[in-house]
Amino acid sequence: GFGREMAEVADNLARGLGAVKEESLGEDGNKELKGLFEGIKATENQLLKVFEKHGMKRFGAEGEVFDPNIHQAMFEADVPGAEPGTIITVMKPGFTIKERLLRPAQVGVKKKTA
């Protein structure tokens, strides 16, 4: 439905923001790139505010405890320093709408030790 399609729009904005290296935006960086980045960031912020206004929230962050009710494990890996059963990477954030799951977060999880 509409909510899932709009979640994909938010994903694409985040993907665009993630493609820009921070050093490209510094004082000596490309001014056009910085302007484009700031415009995309403002668009993403506004979209997330509209989502929130209508009860739609994005979730899923590294370090959270994996919950199979709201997270979809895409892979498991043994990552030094991470707690077993925690999220080590977020491939796609999840979304809820009015406390109901719209889309699970697609994540990588730290392997539990046997």
C-alpha cells in the first residue's frame, strides 16, 4: 500500500545521503555536492516529520537487541566487540504505522555463541 511505497522513498533518500563521503562536504569540498546533500537531507527530514504526523515511524539501529517480531535477520556474523544477538548492520530500516508493523527492519545480527 501507500505506506510501504513511501517507506521505499525514504530508503532511497537515505541511500543517496549515504553515498556521499563526509570529507566531500568540508570547507574544501565540492559546494554543489554540499548543496545537493543539504537539500536531500532537508527532504528526508520533512518526509520523516510527515510520517510521524500520520503515525508512521522508522526503526532499527545498530546495537539494538534482535527481535524476530520486528526484525528480519538477513545474515549472522561473528563481529568482535558486538554483543551476541544484537544488530550489527541495518540494510533497510523498519516502519510501524500507529504501533502496527508496516515493514520489518532487514538486519545483520551478531552470532550467538554456542
